[in-house]
Amino acid sequence: MTAISDTPQRSYRTVNWGRGYSTLSEEHNYAIDEVEGSIPCELQGTLFRNGPGRFDRGGVSYQHPFDGDGMICAISFDQGKAHFKNRFVRTAEYLQEEKEDRILHKNVFATLKPGGFWNNAFDFSFKNVANTNVVYHGGKLWALWEAAPPYQLTPDTLETLGIDELGGILAKGLPFSAHPKLNPVTGELMNFGVRAGLQTTVRFYRVQPNGQVVVDGTHTFPGFAFVHDFVYTENYWIIFQNPMTLDPLPFVLGLKAAGECLKFADNQPTRILLIPRSGGEMITLEADPFFVFHHINAFEEQGKVIVDSIRYEEYLTTQEGRDFRETDFSVLPTGKMWRFEIDPKARRLSSRVLVERSSEFPQVNPSVVGRPHRYAYVAAIDAPQGNAPLQAILKMDFQEEVQQVYSFAPDGFVSEPVFIPRPSSQKEDDGWLITLVYRAEEHRTEVVILDARDLDQGPIARLKLKHHVPFGLHGTFTPHVFAR
Ligand SMILES: [Fe+2]
């Protein structure tokens, strides 16, 4: 492991950022009484967030933050007051490891069982970490992880009920991705699941408002695919097939985790797949190699399909031989906001970069998902160029092509900004952005509320938690008030 020297030009200290990946073993349940500013009374509901909460077991550190055990936070807002609760998702593997207090399972990204070859070879199972997203829909709360079916929890107590196979549809362990999208027109939760090998199979789902699940087609295409997110429009399901290869041998022999056997193939194209929702032939377009984890949104306009995404020039992964808490950001590829314009009839694709500043975790107003959007909100770095941890919230106005940035540097590190529309709002940006900001000096986290219309005015409320919350992944808001 190599220590990184912090320079005064940096907006952060690496050691401060790295502490955000400390385990939070305690489970809390309390009214938040330390508030700077005021919580809007119109803000009613619950923000659920998911992310790794534990990064070590029995004194042994996990090798990748995404191998961390899923922990759900519920922050409920009711009449100007807020309540915090957190609980680990008690997956079968988590309960076994909790009981024995040692690593018993292989993980997807980098953490193997102790004992090397003899203990890991020919073991093709994974720990279900249930750590990527959490969504309340059709009366159910699900903790989501892209390689397995969801875990169902009770929305008020966050108690784990068990794996939900969606009425048998996900039997045989079929996955249900961590990036479902609520269709604002039909009220259905749109999602996909992917299984990749020498060829890739993708299945699309619609979960009706009453919880009934409809399978909307299963498609197979050649080659391995690492697909984390998708988008949809009126007529298409859209996925990007990132150019990745998997070398299975070190995984089979138990020398490396599956995630470490992935390689960015810079001699292969990135393929954009448009799958007609009402049936018909899949449209495949090829582009120079790049990698996308997350899309912002997609829509159709004058016969064209527009997809906005966060694009990297290569796959973003941890650095071999270096503790992930000591990441050297200066050598990491940056995530930039790009627009892809596709003419499905002419089979033509054009693309351009819209925001140079490195960013991740894009969000839009939920009422424009799958439809034209004017604004996007992302977690971004403090500086306009280069790479660094996420410390700022950026609002992009696609119509005017202007940005607004509010930074929490040097001490603050942000998470995904979830957009919550103001009830009965008419304008697309009339609402709040809620992000969790890790305050390194105090080793505590704040729940920060920004007015999405104007980030420059700074937070309208800072809700100070009694402890830190490790850097999380994704979350969703529901107008139901739970976890009081
Ligand atoms: Fe994601």
C-alpha cells in the first residue's frame, strides 16, 4: 500500500475521504433534533437510501467498497420534523457471517474467503450484499442488488422479510437490477435483469402499481455484457453494451474475485441496443469504446432517440495493490455528462460531451423519466477539471446549457442528490435535492436539503446525524411517511 501525499491544491484530504468508508455497526432509531435552517413543512415522506454499511468482518477488511454489506437508512419527514433509522439487510450470508464473525463467502468485486486457492477454487457462489438501491413500490420495500432477486423489508421497521421472487417470476435466482424507474405515466416500476456469459440475456419487467409483475420480453445477444443501468422511452428499452471481457480462469481457480477478472476491451466498440417495446428487431449501433454505469434519462423527439448518460473513457475500478480508502484520483478516468442522439430509422448515432466536470449519480425530476427533460442533478467534484471525490452538487440546464454548482469542499463529501418535487409544482426544477454529506472533521453525516431552483443560496436545512453514514449508493423517495 502506498500513502498519497496531500497537496494544498487539492479540495480534499485523502485521509478524510477514506474515513467515509468506516463501518457503522450500530443501528439507530431517533428523531433528528440538531437542525440548522428549517425543514419545509410541504416535504412529507420517506427517503430510503442503501449502501455498504460494513467494510470488514472479524478484523479482516473487505477489498472493495461494493463488497460491503447493505445497510438501509430511512429518513422520514413529517410536518417540519425528521426521523432517522438504519438497519442492515439480514441476508442469509450476512446472518451466517454475523454469527461466526468471520468472512465465510466469496464476494463479487474483490473479497475472497480466507485460505486462498484451497478455500476459493471452484466455488461459484456469491454473497448477496443487497447494497445498491432501495425502492418502495406496490406496498413492498425492496433492497436491490443487480446479481440477485430483491430482499423484501418492512418499510416502517426495516426488518428483513427475505428474498422476494416476485410471485415466482424470479425463481431460479434470476436477477432484478438495482436501477428500476417509476413510469410517471402508468405508475409502473420499469426494470430489467441481465445474465451474462459467452452471450447475454436481458429480461424486462414492469411492476404494476398493485405489485403485479409483467415480463415484457427476453432478449439474447452475442458477447459478454456488463450492464448496470438502462433507460426506456415510449417505444424502446435501451441498454449500452460496454466493451468488457471476462477472463474466467483466475476466478474458477479461486485466485481472483469475478470483478477482478473483468477487463475493458479498448479494441471493441460500445454497442447501443434499442429494443422495440412492442416487438420487432433489436437495433444495434456501434460507437468508439467507452463505459457507462449510469444514464440520466432518455426520450424521443422528432423521430430521434436522445440518451443522456455519464460516460467514462474506460472502465472505472479500484487500483490493484492499493487500499480503496487511499485511491489516487489523479489517475482515474472521469465521468462526464454526454448526450447520444440516435436516428433509429437511418441507424445513425451522434454524440457530444455536455459537462466536462467529473460527476456521477445522475437524477432527474421523477415526472420526466422516459420523457423530455430540461434539468439533471448530479454529485460532482469541486474542481471544473481533473478527478477527485464527489464534494459538490451540480444542476445542469440542458435548454440554456448552463450549470450551477454548490460545493461542500474541503470538509464535506456528498452522495447522490435525490430530487423530490414540491407537491403541486408546475416547473420541472421546483422541488428539493436531498443529499447525505459526510463531514470528515467531525466524522459525522448531515442530511442536507437544497432548493433545486437555486443551488447558489446553499442548504435550506442541515440535519445533523449523531454519527456518520458510510458513503452510500442509491436511494428513492416515497411520499408515505414511515419510520416515525
Ligand atoms: Fe448504480
